[in-house]
Amino acid sequence: MQEKIDQYTAEINAFSPSNTDELEAFRIKFLGTKGIIKDLFEQFKSVGPEEKRVLGKVLNQFKQLAETSYNERKESFGPVSETQGSVLDLTLPGQGFNLGSRHPLSLTRNEIIDIFKRLGFVVAEGPEIEDDWHNFSALNFPQEHPARDMQDTFFVKKNNGGDDIALRTHTSSVQVRMMENGKPPFRAIMPGRVYRNEAISARAHCFFHQVEGLYVDENVSFADLKQTLYHFVQELYGEGTKVRFRPSYFPFTEPSAEMDISCTICGGSGCNMCKYTGWVEILGCGMVDPNVLENCHIDSKKYTGFAFGMGIERITNLKYVIKDLRLFSENDVRFLKQFQTEII
Ligand code: PHE
């Protein structure tokens, strides 16, 4: 045994590994669970008591030699990662992490809200599940109006007699709630999600987002409506953007109009976005019908008002030239991260 120990001692002293694999092989050979030291201690059990006294000391010294040799050689290879046993390379790049980004519809909505806030409008919100009164009747929709039809409206509960419950088809319902619960003057915008029973395609979806606005006070005129919306367009799309109003019809406004702006993509010369007309429609508007004011217990002889409503998707499409509405609700990170720089 003594002879073997001498032989191993010489081997250990001469050991000079050139890489960590050789070092590991050394550890397994001498210090492993089935290694030489373990084996020598096994053999030690069966030597005579005389020999044991001498050999015990020698064996312990040998074990210590193997351990310190191993540790010293290991240190010479540098610090070792505790988890992987691999060498830590401080020059490697760190792990990046993705910053979230605002959804393009939120960016546009916030921009619209900011513009109207500067004009003194407050933000009002209301429920997405509405009753017939707030979504239709109070807004002067006749009982047989086609917009109440199953084709356009998602009914939650159909009750014959006019008290149907449905997903709101526009945020005009919030205007009714506001007028019913307060006293003029009102100057508010109503952003929110609305639902219509449409087949999903690049140009239509079963839900979309609106910002509607309401201004009711004494002596509010169509000139106020035009000037407010003109200012809004200059702020949103830049100075020099032209507007035009075309007569239209909504049950809740009289007179009613649709407002077009000069195409923001081609500047009015004609392109695929404006169907070569130079104009794109962005919102509906008009003077609040006196019947609506009366339905909300507001004296229509004393007060007048204007209202308008726009789809946030449409405004966003024109701002960022997005041609497929479905992109807004698919949550494709490749689409969404293009708006990363605009985190506010
Ligand atoms: N509520 C209308 C719609 O959803 C928009 C609108 C609001 C039109 C206010 C005129 C006045 O299409």
C-alpha cells in the first residue's frame, strides 16, 4: 500500500492539466466516489492494527495532497459559474428585455383627448352594455329604424316593448347619460369601444373604437361646430389640412353633416387611400336635435348644442397608413412593436 501511495504521490505532483476536462478526469480518478482514495480507505480497513497506526497518517496526508492539488489547479483556470460549471465570460453581451409599447389605437385616442382637453372638454365614460333608451330611443331613433335591426346590433336580451339590452353601437349613449344626470353647459368627449354586427374583413370589424363629443350651452351654433372641428383637424393632421362638410342624416342631429379632410396621404392629388377623390371622410356631426335635449329634460328653447363622432381606427389608419383593420386586434408583436418609440 505504501508503495502505491508513493507512486500516486509522484503522479499528483507531476500533474499539470492543460484544460478543465483533464482536471475533471483527475478529480474523478482520485477524488470521485469510485476513485483511488475511496478505494485505499476501503483497503485500509483490512490491514493489521500495527500497520494501521503508521498507514492511517500517511493515507490522510495523501488525501489532503490530492485535494489541495485539485483545488489549486482548479483556481488556476479562473472563477467558475456555480450553476453551469462553465467559465464566466464577462465580455458576453447582457440579456436584453423587450419594452412594452402603446397600442396604436391608444396613441391616437390619447392624442384626440389631449386636443379636446386643451379646448376645455372633459372625458366622460359609460357602460358598454346599454339599454334601448340610451342607445336608441332617447337619441330620436324611430321604433322601426334599420339601425335597431338584428343586422347591426348585438342584442343581449330582446324584450318586446322597447326595453331591449344590447352592446352599445355608438358612444352617443354616454351623451344621453351625461345630459340626463347633469345640467348644461356640457362640454365633453366620450371615448370607448362600440359593437356592430358586421362580418370581419380588412375594412369592417364587429367592434371598433369611437370618440364622440358633445357641446351644449346657450347660443351654440353650427359655426362653433365647424370651428371646433377645423381646429381639431389642424392639430391632429397639421396646419393646412383642408376640411369640407357634406349634408347627411343622423336621427339625433339636425342639421347633420359628414366631415371630410383633404387626403393626408397624397395631399389631395388622389391615391388609393382616398379612392382618387382627394378627400377622406373622418366623422359625422350636427346640431343636437331638440327632441334629444327634451328627452334628457333640457329646455331646447334655451339651449342648443352640437355633437360629433369619429372612429379611432379610421383616424389611425390615415395617420399611419394601415390598410387592414384586423391588425389592431390580432396582437401580432411584429405589428405592435413598430409603435415602440412612441411610449409616453
Ligand atoms: N353616433 C354616430 C355614429 O356612430 C356618430 C355621430 C355622433 C354623428 C354625433 C353625429 C353626431 O356613427
